[in-house]
Amino acid sequence: MSKIVLLALVVGLSSLPMMASQTGAPAESIVAQGVEISLFPNPTNGVFYVDIRSAAESSVKVKVVNMIGQTLREAEASVGERLTFDMSNSPKGVYFLQIGEGSERLTRRIVVQ
């Protein structure tokens, strides 16, 4: 049985640890409730990746939303999985990656250049 991992909403805090992804691009590494999520590259030219790692078996809902809250992309990922989002056909601007669901979710800004 997979467990939905709910992460606390964190918006606008100081910078988070940066690390190199497997592609060599800087990755934003987020650790909450035993789950590590890496997001790279950011800013992006359209394609970006989300890696999800955890010690426990779980799944996480991931959404890309625009500035007015419309869901543009949605996926559910298992731990150890890499999600690929292609926003290259979307207008340049700021989008938000929402990880988790309900009142407990983590939100990160994505810039498409």
C-alpha cells in the first residue's frame, strides 16, 4: 500500500541547499518528512526534472500550476522515480511546482525562460 507523503507548505523562505544533479545542472534539494526532492534545472528553458528519494515506500502527487492556480501538468511519482516536465510550449514566466496535496503541500517556484 503506497502512502501519500504530505509536505508542509513552504513559500518564500531563504535559499535551500544546492547540489549538482546527474546532468550537472544545479539542483534545489528539498528534504521534508523523510522525503528528499530535487528539482533541476531552475530556471529552465522548458524541460525540468523532479527526483524523489525516501527511505520509506511512498508516492507523491506533483502538479505544475500557473500564476492563477490552474493545473497545467499533474503526475504521481513513486519514490526513486524521476519525473520529466516539458513546459517548452508554455509561455515564458513563473510557474509553481506543488508536491503533496491538501493543506500540507510543498510549493516551489519554477522559472521558464
